[in-house]
Amino acid sequence: MMGNASGFPASKSNPACESNSRSTPTSSFAQLSSEELEAHMGVYRYGAFDLTEAVRPSYDLQVVPKQGFRHDSYIDPKTNQQVPVLMAAASRERLFDLFIDLIDCLGEEVDVVLETSHHGASGEHNDLYREHIDMPVLKSILYDHEDLLLNDGCTGIAVLNPHRQQEIQFDEHKMLLCYGAPLDQFEKVLIAHDVYPDESIRFISEAEHVHSSTDSMIREFDRLQTALGIDEGMIDDENLESR
């Protein structure tokens, strides 16, 4: 089992996902009829931004989804040091290719953290670890499971290079988070995909929102876990956390 290196945020929640309404929708969802909720869940386009099937914003649109990235930071609880972070949202049609290009920045051999909240009561998730996988092999597996990674609101993945102290996280909200200095190469990749800096941007995870998954997605997650060579013994219960 891989242990997190000092100053390295592998498998941690992103700084903008503290308001998760997956289990008991409240507020803007409280008085909705089933027809109204179904209609809201069917809306995927906001201006020029297309969502995947994984998550939807609040009914009253406390945050309107848009494309862009901003700078943030992560505090390592072991050292209390600040780790620089880029937080990004991209429209569906460019999202997966952007993720692939970002992880290419991490080198030829990486570790992987597969995140699941399929069996959590209220967004709790388990982290499953795989060490030392060649990047071409990993990318081939990821392409085989592109639909799951894009559209399942209970699946996230992080790819990391512990030697460089850098990580790319593709989380359950389908946000992209780039951890660890230097961030320059990640910024260049984002801009090359027409994702531009916007320090005032707010993300869907920073307000009320709902996640979506299906039984078929759970089965597909199991296939991805097998393809990555991760068995049930690799679950890290210490990283079980509520979002």
C-alpha cells in the first residue's frame, strides 16, 4: 500500500467539494416534484458548457457551470505546508482528452488512486491504491473506461508522481485538480485546450449539487479496479472521509 509522501495530497478531497447534496437533497431540491427533478437532471448545457452525466448543480443555480481554472492551495496535515493547486472545469467535449494530456506531464511511471463512493451513505469514499504503472499502460486502461470516468458521479481517480510531489485528480464532480509546484506545465496544457485562468470562477462543488450513478456504473467500476490490478485488500480505510 502506498503511503502519502510528506507534502503530497494524493487522494484528498479537493478544496471546493464541501457541499455535497447527494444523499439528502435539501434547499432548492426540497419542494420539487419528481417531474421537476427529472427535468433538472436532464439539463446538461449551460451556455457553451456541457456537463457530463455525473453531477448537476442546485435547482436554483447557485453556481452556473462554466469553463476555466483558478489557483488555490492545499494544506498538508502532516507538515502544515501549503501545496499549490490549480482547480479547473472543462466542457464535456474536451474534458477527457484534457485529463489525458495533463497526466502526460507526470512522467513515464506513476501511481494511481482510484476513488469510490458507491457504497458510502452520504458521499463517504474509499481510496484504492496501485503503485508503479507505466503511463502507456495506464492511458490504455483509462481509454477503455472513458464512459465511467466521465459519467459516474461516484468515481474519481488521481494519478501521481510521488518523486516529483505532483498529482492530477479527476474527481467525482468531474473537476480537474493539479497539485504540486511547478504548475506552469499544467497551465500550458489547460490553455492549449481553451481552458483559461479566471480567479473569480466558482465550481459546481462549491454549492448545493447532486451526484448520479447506476448499477451498471458500479459493475464498470469493478472492471476498472480489476484492470488496474487493485484488489479489495488495497482499500485504505484511513482515508474514508465524508464530503
